[in-house]
Amino acid sequence: MGDSAEKQKRPSFFKGAKAEFKKISWPDRQSTLKQSVAVVAISVVVGVIIAVLDYFIQYGVNFLTSL
């Protein structure tokens, strides 16, 4: 009963992974560069916004605790 399931040959992990990698539509170099620059720029802008907010919140808390 269980022998028939064991006798069926399962594809190996690496063969399956290779088949899936062939299906991937890889972006071209220019598109990858543009997207990478956009990610870095947005990360810097968000970091600056968070730093400014942190500074003002810290200033407000220090002002309130010094009263």
C-alpha cells in the first residue's frame, strides 16, 4: 500500500529550483539601477524626516519635563 507512493520518483529540489529560475523575468540593468537609486533616495528622505521629528519630540518632552 505505502510502497507505491515510495516508488514514485519525486523531482529533486535543485531540478525544481532550476525550472522555476527559468520562468523568472529578470529586469534589465538600467531598470535595476533606477529602482536602486529610488530606494536609496527614499530611504534617505524618510531617515531625515524621522530624525527631524525625533529632534522636535525630544525638544518638546524636555521642555515639558523642565516646567
